[in-house]
Amino acid sequence: MLTIDLELEESLQAIAKQEHSSPNEIIKKLVSQYLSQKKSSELVTDIVKDLPEFPCFANQDPLQLQRAMRDEWN
């Protein structure tokens, strides 16, 4: 059982009417979207996997390139 305030209930009813759905279905959809977003943004390593590859680093280790550049400064 979920208790919500009157203003929220009225908003939920309006959204459900507009979407031709029930308030329960709207809440299920919203919770599902929330959980999928939370799960997809949990790990930074997963975010890194989605970054584009840069041609300047093709066939190179960016860390080794950075170290070589730093060695040039010394």
C-alpha cells in the first residue's frame, strides 16, 4: 500500500488519463525507468566503455603516450 498526497494523486490521475492508462501502470513504468537508469549509471567502468575511440590513440596505449610526453619535459 502506498500513501500519496492529494496534489500528487491528482497529477497522477491526469497523467494516467492523458496516457490512456491506469495510475498503477504509470507508477510501474516510472519505477522501471528509474531502476534501469540507476543500474546503467552505477559503474564508471561501464561509462568508459561507451566513450568514443579517438583516432590519435589508434594502436597506442594512452597511458604510455602520456608517460612519454612527461619524460620529454624532464
